[in-house]
Amino acid sequence: MSSFTFEELIEAKKSLDSTLSKCEKAFVKLKENSPQHTLMIRRINALRISVDLIERELLKFSV
């Protein structure tokens, strides 16, 4: 992974957390098995992976 500062990672995580929260709220309103529903599932999974990877990088700063 490229070198990012601690502050950059924190800001990126905040942004992704916000987007993830909005997606999860919108998800419950979507009709099951619709293309939008499927896309939102994939989007939420991608955001969760992104947040997890950022958190792993942040742990390296505390070591």
C-alpha cells in the first residue's frame, strides 16, 4: 500500500464510515432481489473491506 499519513487515513476512514452508514440506511428501503438491492450489497461489502484495510494500516502507526 502507498504511504499515507495518519491524518489522511483517519479522514478517509471517516468518509467511508459516513458513506457506509448512509448505504446501510438506504439498503433497508430497497426491494429485495432488485438490481439496486444487489448493487447495494456489493457496495456495502466493498466499503466494509475498505474500512477494515484502513484500520489495519492505522494499527501500524500505534506499533
